[in-house]
Amino acid sequence: MTELPLKRVVITGMGAITPLGNNLADYWTGLINGKSGIGLITHFDASRHACRIAGEVRGFDPHDYVDRKEAKRMDRFAQFAVAASLQALQDSRLVIDALNADDIGVLIGTGVGGIKVLEDQQEIYLTKGPSRCSPFMIPMMIANMAAGLTAIHTGAKGPSNCTVTACAAGSNAIGDAFRLVQRGLAKAMICGGTEAAVTPLGLAGFASAKALSTRNDDPTRASRPFDQDRDGFVMGEGAGILIIEELETALARGARIYAEMIGYGLTCDAYHMTAPVPDGRGATRAIELAIKDAGLTPAEISYINAHGTSTAANDPTETKAIKKALGESAYQIPVSSTKSMTGHLLGGSGGIEAVATVMAIANDRIPPTLNLDNPDPDCDLDYVPYESRQQIVNAALSNSFGFGGHNVTLAFRKYA
């Protein structure tokens, strides 16, 4: 049987709820200006916690997007996803109606899901008894509800799914959505990642794993990817959503095109629950697969948005993987970690970082890595310290690696 040619896939809209701002423009402005969205936790009393800092979303009002009754029946992670999706649709000027609804799908990843609802309902269970637990507890906390509620609020009736691959979830969602459009199984997809795990239990769990920075007296300098003095990651929250669309449909409706998506690589370390394989071979292969899928050579890559978590294990391992995958070209390619500004959004990170990568291509501007005062000798690439850089970005990669050994690389280029 003859295979149909693959569709070209373009990005026509984006939305963002982040610690740097609650829309695309504010998020991008914060990134290129090197603004930190990390501060002392304000959403709950964190005084008993070893880590008391996070990249919180501030000033977000779900009622700007859904009515009060609906908002009460949604965990914060789903509220973020719906809000960013509605923003992205508006940005794309894609109207979903009876004629195209079956051809437009939703694929949104999350690492944790509705942990806040679970915590709140556990307290009700313990203090008031099981009969007082909300009948909406389960649908509010399950991970797929970000995609489900986004479909409900947008009317998208095409392929719908949820990726739950820890910190790679958002990137997996975008990559899987890319495959659906590329193969003609959807004409457009609403895709990305969301997370709202900055909660007492979420914070305690990561702190107990010794994963978090405890630089509580200097929050804006706590997330310091590739720096020798890093002491763990800083949790963040939010959502990043992209509208990806087959090129023919986008051109037919006169859509603005930010960039083209051209590659997707995914692998597994099959090594450890939380630690990356030390030689970086899983991440190396994900990068290599994305480049091969994209039809790029290492010399054609202009920028890499790193996973760059500010942990002892990730940063040198990712550096090693980039060098193995790209050879000598690795030393010529700017690499930056926007987590230095947003914190680590876990399953939401791939979404907001794909948005950052696409914006870098569209604006020929590379976001910086903050707090790189004392570079780790094992991290010896160009990490764009402190200040954004104006330069032509023709093709770019975005890396995401998650607990369980999940490795994802996405590839984008200028549309031409």
C-alpha cells in the first residue's frame, strides 16, 4: 500500500500562563528581559518546609475564561490549560465550528494533575468524614481533565489524549499532536502542557527527595542551571499551549505562521526512577532522532532550549548529551535554560519552553540563562548568560527529560 506524503505542520497560535505573566506577550517580554518569576511562596504557609520558594502564577483569575460555577469544578492545573488554550485559539484566529470540529483535537500533558484537589479532599475526609467528599473530586483531579475540559470549552471533537510522562509530558503532547497532523489524522491540534503542583504536599515530596533548592533567602537567584553552585530546582506552575496546524489549512485561511514544526525524538533511559543515565545516552538519542526526523544537520541548528533544571545530575548529563549528538557543532550553538526565570513547571515545562523556542525563531531573539556566575567545568557550552541575544534563529530544538527516564526533543524551523 502506498503511503500518503506527510503533511507540513506549522504553529499558528500560542497561549501562556506563567510565573512571568499570564499571556504570551508578558511571558516573552519577561524572558527576553531576563526577569525572574521566582519568589517566596504566597499561596500557602510554607514556613515549615525546607524549600519556601517557587515560580508561582500571580494575578490569574479563572473567571476571565470560565464562569464561576465551572471554575469551582476545575483544579488549578485544568484552569491554566483551558485559559492558555483559549488564548492560543484567539491568537491563531482559528474558529472551531460544526464544519471543522471533528478535525481539530486536543493533546495536553501534565505530570501530576489535580494534586491540590486531592489535598483539600483528604482534609475534608479526615475532619468531616467520607460522605462530605465532593462528587467532583475524581474528575477534578485526574490528569486527562486538562484535555477533556479544553475540548469542552473549545468544541474540539477530534483526537483527544493526555500524556503523563513527568517533566516530559508537555513535550510528548506536542510531539504526539505533531504526528497526528503530519499523518493527516487531524487538521489542527491544541497541544502543550500544564501543571499546578506548588502545594504543601507537592513541595514536601520534592523536598524530601532532595531535589529542590533551599536558597530561600535569595529566591531570584535560586534557579541557576549549569552553575557550579546550583543546589536543586525550583518548582513552578502554569501552562503553555500551541495551535499546530497542517500547512494547507493554515494558508487557506490566511493564518499567521510563527514557525514550522519539523521533528520529534523520544526515548527512554530504562535506568532509574529519578536519575538520568550518567552517560546521557538516552537524551543523546532523543536529540539525534529529532534531528534526523527534521532532516537537519547539527550545523543548521541555531538554538537549543535546554531542559536545564539546575540539578546536580541533569545539567552535566544534558551537556554531555548535546555534545555527543551534535559533535563539534555543539560548541557553536547557543543553549539556554528558561527555567532560570520560570522555575520548573514539571509537566507544564515542555509547553512553555516550546512556546519560548518558537518565539525565539519568530523574533530572532534567544532568551538568556540567569544566575550563571560560576559555570560548572562539566558544563562548557554557550549558555547565553544573563542577557538575551539578538541573532538569526533558523532552526531550534527544545529538550525535556522526565522521571522514569523519559527523553523528548522537539525540532522547529523558520517557515519558508
